[in-house]
Amino acid sequence: MSAIEWLKEPAAPANVIPPTVLLEPPVTENGQGPSVTVTPLEQQLPPLGLVSSAVTGLPIDLWQNSPPDLLATRLRQTPARGLPAMQSLLLTLLLTDARPAPQAGDKILLARLDRLMDIGAVDPALALVQEAGPGKTPERFKRWFEATLLTGEESRSCAMLTARPYLDRDYRARIYCAVRRGDWPTASLILESGLALGVFDDTERELLDRFVNPEFYEDEATRLPPPQRPDPLALRLYEAIGEPHPTTALPRAYAHADLRDIAGWKAQLEAAERLTRSGAMNPNLLLGLFTQRRPAASGGIWDRVAAVQALDSALRNTAASGKTDPVARALPALWTAARDAGLELAMADLFAPALAKLPLTGDAALLSWKLQLLSAGYEVARAPEGAKDGAFLSAVAQGVPDADQAPSQQAAAIARGFSDAVELPMAQGLLLSENRLGEAILITMESFAHGSEGNLSALTQSIAALRLIGLEDTARRAALQLLLLEDR
């Protein structure tokens, strides 16, 4: 007797085939295998940027369909200097989360980093290359190393160079980092090896010798000739031997070296103004420097410091007392100082919100209105009575200017750009049809630069393109800035 029922059943004959459970019809008529098409899959690179695409409104495939070499050239060369709205748009393009084409390699990343350094945005460039991984290629490390030298954060880059010396073949960098960590024998060895190999010119040889062997030059009265085009490392080497050089004549990124605590207040103020003009510095940081202490003298930058402090103090007093006379007296001096330094946009961002709440009259009301038009709250700015071109400027702020009411040919060209009858220019239309949005925006920025220089047709088409692409705010702000800052 078995406890398991099926064990009692007799075994099936060996020649009996069990019934099939698959009732589908045959899927092939012969014994040959099906043909298979094989296509290599392209690895998608991760998106890279500091600002989410949800914030910027730009798609993550902004650059994917553009030829890498052409796009890298446009990123490096598209004009934006002196055009605040275009500077802001360029910075947005450079920082937004975007995925480059797989075949682009590092071309787009390096172009973004180079342009950020060109406009003086060293901190964003530093953050971007750190996100990408500065030690993955020598080209990335070079940008990272230079950025850390300008911001005083070279300890991290020197630590990486010490661990992986193949990232930078520049003997100067290895000598500099060896001295920073107190390894003088290694620094001397690298210097002697470089001299034997002839890799240094005469100026570099003398500079590095003074850097590595300072005791030999304690009584030396002769100073080295100033460098003509120093890189950040040369600038720090000259600084280390006690011969610092001003950065005012150097590229804008070098101004960050003057923002460190070791620089004087005047040097910090001048550096902050340069960076704020290019959009690389937040105006609040500039205000913090301007209100740090009392002006040391008069004239030049000290007059601007006094004007900013006077208006800042007047606004605080008005908030407490309700009297607007101090603000009315301080506002003209601030406007003059801002125009002299090209800081109208920065002053608008700082003071326009507070000024919009005050019932000013006369010239003070007119200046307050102009600052409001240059600020982010331009749409709700109300023109005071008797304001020249007030109706037209207000219409531009609303995006509905009338060319028949334009006070000049330039204003009429701007108004035509806001007309619904204007179509998307052919170049931008072709790029958009190929899903090359980023390149289309860069082309439009270049067209606007030509328009600001007097090409009225380009001005109309660029404003129309900005609006049809979806950059309405940029179009309005660019038009207002061009009209209000025309003489600058």
C-alpha cells in the first residue's frame, strides 16, 4: 500500500507521446532561423548643468542634434557683452541641465566652461567641472585648476595633481603644488629637471627659481618684468614672490583674485563692478561690498560708494519715518553713478522694488520709473505724468508696442518685432525643424547684437524670433534695455 496515490498508477508505455499544451498555429514554414537586425545602441550621456531644466524652461536635449564643432564655436563666440538681457540668457544656456550628443565627447562641456570663464563666472565654472568630474581628462583638470587658483581653492586641485601627476604636464603646476604642501626637495628636483630639459623660457626660469629658492633673493632689489599675458598660475607665482600685479587689464575672470580678503577694499570694489557688469556676480554681493565701510576718499569709485550708501540709508529712514525727501535727494546721484559705471541693471535689481512702493514726484519719480523698467518688475511699472516716451515704453513692457507711435526708427523696428504679422526667420525655423533649439537661440542672440549696432532688420527679426521661440520675457527686457540704455 502506498501513501501517495499516483505511485499506484502503472507507468505509461515508452512509445506514447503526451498531448501538447501549445495550441498556437505553426510560426515558420521551414527550419531556417529568423533574420535578426542588429543596431549598436548609443550610450546616452547623463545631463550636465547647475540649474534644472524645469527652472530654466529649456529642454534637456537642447544641444543634442547640433554639430559639436560648430556648436562649440558658437558657444565661445556668440556676442553678449554690453547687452544685459543677452548676458542673462547666455548664462542660462551655459548652466541649464542639458545632455550633449554622444559623439560630442567633451567639446560642448569645454566650450561651456571656457565661455563661463570668459564672462567671469568662475564659481559656476568651478561647480560645473566638479559635477562633471575634473579628474577624468587633462582638459577638464586644466579648467578646474585655473578656476581654483583664481578663487583661492587650489588645495583640492593640488591634492589631485599630486596623486595623479599625469593630469597636467606643466612643470610649473607640479612645482607650485609641491611647494604648497611643503615638499621643497620635490619642487627643487622638478625645477632642476625642467631646466635640464629646457622646458622653461628665461622669464619662467627666473620666476620659478625665486619661488623655490627665495632665500637666494632676499637682498635682490631688481624686480621681474611684468608678464604680458599671464595665466592664473603665473599670476599666483608672481604674487607668491611678493610682486603682485593688478588685474584690471587682464581678462574678466582674473578679477576673482581681487575678491579675496588679502586684496584691498578698492581692488575688491573694482573687481566686483567688473563682474557685476557681465552678469557674473549677484548684485547683492556688490551691495555688501559697497556698504562695508565709509568711503576712503572722493571721486571715481568712491563717489559711487557714497551714492549707494546714501540711497540705501535713505530708503531705510523712509521705511521708518514715511518721509520720501531723503530718497528724492539721493536718487539722482545714484542714477548718475550707475550710468558712469554701467551698473544701471544692478542698481535696478537692488532698489527698484523698494522705490516702487514710494509716492515720489518730479525727477525722482522719473528715475524711479526707469529703474523699475530695468528690473524684473517692469510689467507693473507705471509711467509718471510727463514722462518722455512713457506710453511707448509702457507698451513695450506689456509686449504690445505700436510702430506708429514709436519715437525713433530703432523703436519702430522694435515694435515691428512684437507684431503678430512677423514670421519666424528662415535660419531659426530651419534649426527648430531639426530640433536644434540651443543653436537657434545662439543665432538669435547674434542677430540681436547686430540689431543693437544699427541693423534694424536684424533687430526686428531677432525680437520676433525670441518671442516665437518662447522667450517673451527676454524679448521685452532686451527691448527696454536697448531703449533706455541706448546712449551707453
